[in-house]
Amino acid sequence: MEREVAPTVSPGANAAPENPRDESSSGWRFMKQFAVRLLIVYFISSMFRGWKQTSRDDVPKDHKMYGNLFEPGMKMDIHMYLSENEYFANFGDQYAFFLKLENLSYGDWNAGPHGEGSLFYSKEIRCPSNVQKNGSLFMHVFVTKSGLSPNPLNETFSKKWTIHKWHRLNRYRKRVYQKTKNLLTGDSEVSEQERQLAELNEQVILNYWHPNITVNMVYDQSVFTPGQLPPLFNDAIRFHSSGKYYPIVYFNDYWNLMADYQPINETVETLKLAVTFAPLSLFKWQLYVSQTQGNRWFDIFGL
């Protein structure tokens, strides 16, 4: 069982510290962490510095400008599937199908039952045996022009009018086993297996599940020039040979708290999955992406 270990308190805990080096050491460690955080924030902000949201009138004539392929009011369908693989082709599998939203209007900020542009859907899904054994489960989202199929084998399929994005829904976390004791009784509260793993200093990769995911679509009509975008845009914006770019589809789990993640094991037969489809402005998307990237770097540096 994973738990925090309370520090031991000596009888003279209230007295002045005997070793002033400890205080100076912790102060230096804090300053170093603070400096690294400042550098990371500066690096992220510099990615967007010098770039601004542009209109067609702002682009020099000698630069090729790409407009949004999806014009305001264009009708579209959202197809969602679940798969254990990053590559998806099982369009006929009833267990793979999750949700289809039809005849939505691109750029409509007032859709949904509450008039705020958001649509919500929730259901329980079966937990595949491979996922029970630390396998992965991906969500595949296809955005098509209304009435078209995302299946390449279907006669109504159009490569030009299909956006495909995927995201791993489960999350892997390391668990470090420690020999802990109750501070009052002195007895160990971990199992024999956990104690043996602690003796070996073992780290185990565990599979976790969060029941919520938000699929954002950026509603924006800015123009972009390939090769002149901030680095974080390069992976998000895909250009088409027609001189257009595809709108951004973003899987947003920023607000998912780690405390709400549930472990997946062989006893878990079903999983709850609640999906929110919501529009997002380009500015807010930039904030989410930069903050998420910053959090990843904080993890890398152990901050």
C-alpha cells in the first residue's frame, strides 16, 4: 500500500537547528528549482513571441497564406471510436464504436442544450483483457464533412474532408514500494509481497484510468504561412495541397486531477467514460498547450 511516511520527530525538535548547513542547503535547492522554472516559462513564452494572430490583409503578398478548410457554418460530423491500437481500421466493430455527433456547424458557439457550444455524452464500456494487463486504450476521433464516412473503404469517404486524431486514454504511473511503519505502534502496514518488493527497491508500472476527457475543436479563421509558425504549432496544424489548413482537434485532460485516476487491473470489468465536445478559441488553445508542455518539463526536471 502506497502511503506517505511521517518524519520522525526528535525530543529536541523545537530547539534551534544544530547544523546550519541544512538550512542553507534547502535554500539553495529552492533557488535552483525556482531558476529552472523561470527558464522553462521563458522558453515557452519565447516560442510564441513575435507571432500574432493574423488576417489575410496582414500577410505580405510574397508569402503563401493558408486559410481554414472549414468555413464558418460548414456542416460536419464527429465520429468517435475506441481501440487498443494507435492505428484504427475496425469501423464495423460494434465494440469499437463509441459516439457519432451529426450535422454540427463549424464555428457555432451556441450549440448544445445550454447554448454554450458544448455537447456531453457518457456511458460504461467494457474493459478489454489487454487493458486489464497494462495494455493501452485509445480514442480515435474522425471529423468529416457532414454525410461523409471516415472509413476509407466506404464510397462516401473523402480524404480531403477527413480529420483523424487519436489519444491514449489510460495513463501509466510508477509506483515505488517502501517499507513503512505505523509511527505509533511500530508495526508495518504493508503486505508481505509489498515488503519483498521494497527490499528489492522495485518500481512497478501501474495502469490508471480517468473517466473524463474533453475533445476540443478550435474555431478560428486565422491565416497561416508554413514554416513561419511557433514550434508548438507545427505538430498541431496540418496543411492541405489546396492551400488550406485543417482546424485543430485537441484532446484536453488538463483539468483531470491525479487523485481521480483509478487503477486498472484484472478485477476491473467496465470503465466509465464521459466525453465532452466543446469549441475552443485559438488563444485558449495556446495557453493549454504551453502549460501542458511546461508541466512535462517540470516532471523531467523533477520539479
